[in-house]
Amino acid sequence: MNVKVAETAGFCFGVKRAVDKVYELIENGVAPIYTLGPIIHNENVVQDLEEKGVKVVSEDELCRLKEGTIIIRSHGVGKQIYDAISDSGLEYVDVTCPFVLKIHRIVEKESARGTHVVIIGDKDHPEVCGICGWCQGNYTVIKNEEEMNAFEPLSGKGICVVSQTTFNYNKFKDLVEILHKKRYDENVIEFLKILNTICDATEKRQKEAESIAREADTMLVIGGQNSSNTQKLFEICKKECGNTYYIQSPVDLDSEMFHHSSYVGITAGASTPKKIIEEVQEHVRIKF
């Protein structure tokens, strides 16, 4: 059986930087340590950190903490959270992904100018929540074609479009095309600025996964169940290979997945440790 693992599978730069920083703080004896939400969407990593004394807290719990160091994860947070941490007197370490920080600066500047900011992404995703927290005026979060078709631009306002860094690139292009059509059909948008803020790593990961899935008999997508970028990888691969499975570890593998398979493709989300990818690959080679 031919097994191909995507070169782009696993931790992206921002996630690796965030996770490494937490382990560095532990090694340096910093305590107590709190992450503002799970440091990444991977249960194994979060559990390991918990066993080392790192606690996950929500934004609502910040006001009840009396001491400790807060880790702002790679997803980033809104301005109000920085203010809340500052008011509490707690220390914090900011490991927001630089690509996300760039979006924060864009929407802060554009909204201050009176531009209507359109954020393409999932309104409930922590990265998008953080981006919204830097908008100073009108903004709209749009996830799909239905929401874009229903979107009514404010007359006389310019629009600046940004994207969640892990959004599906092909869907982003489709949604932007609908918005372009609105501009010309409705003639109410003063100007339209399109900024593709999907990170390069995400775009490369999605394109490579699509290419492998197109050739594979069975496609495995590894990642946590709450990982947005892994879910998008699964959707992309499923479209190309009907025999695509979303798994978290080798425990989820089953011989039924590989019936009549001669070529198995493997990719993984940005929150999946290299160790788990290697375990899945080895399991497939040895067991099936």
C-alpha cells in the first residue's frame, strides 16, 4: 500500500510558536500559568499541559484571578481583553499569530476611517471574535453564500474585506465574487477593498491536501474535533475523495476504511502534533 503524508501537515508557525512558549514558561518555573481558552484545538496537547499545571480559563474568569501569567493564544483577542488583563494587574504573554495581528491592525485602521469591515469567517471562532474586538465601527461577519447574498451594504460606505486566516480559499473567492456583483448591481458601495488575509500556510495546506485526495483511494484528515482548519481540510478532501475520514489519533482507524485501497493520503490540521501524524502513518503501514 502506498502511503503519502502531506509535507504541510501538522503544526503551523503560529501554533508551534504558541505551544513552545508555554512549555518554555513551565521549564522556567513560571506559575501559575493560565491559557485564555485552550492553547490549541488538540485535546492531547491541552491534557499534557494540564498535567503540568497549566489551567484553561475563559474571558469571563479573568476578573476572578488574583495572580499568575495569562497566555494569549495564537487566535488572538479583542482590545477589551487586553484592557481587562491590564486592569487586573496580571502578567500576560502574547503569542497571537503575526498573521492575525496584521488583521487586527487592518480592521482597527479601516473601521476608524468609517469603512464598513466585512470579515469572512465563522462568527463563533475565537480568531474571528478577536478580530471583531478591534473594529471601532460597523462590521459584518459572513460565513457562506447565503449570508453574503443577504448582506445589505450601507449606502455611501466603503467596504474592506478581510478573512479568517484558516478560511477555505476557494470559498473566499466565491464570496468575494458575490460582493463584487453587489457593488455593480446595487451601486451603493463607495469603494471595495479586498484583502486576502488567509495565511500562506493554510492556503498551501489546503491545495496540497486537495491534490493528494484527488489521487488517493482513502484519505485521512487528522485533527481535533474543534479545529476549524481541520474541518475545512476534511471538506476539501471529501469533495475529491469520497473515502475520506476525519480522525484524531490511530485509535480511530478501522480496517473498513482501507478496503480495496492501494493509495492512502494523510494530511493534518495546524493543531496536530508531528508525533500523532507519525503514529497514524506507522499504524496504517503496519496494520493495514
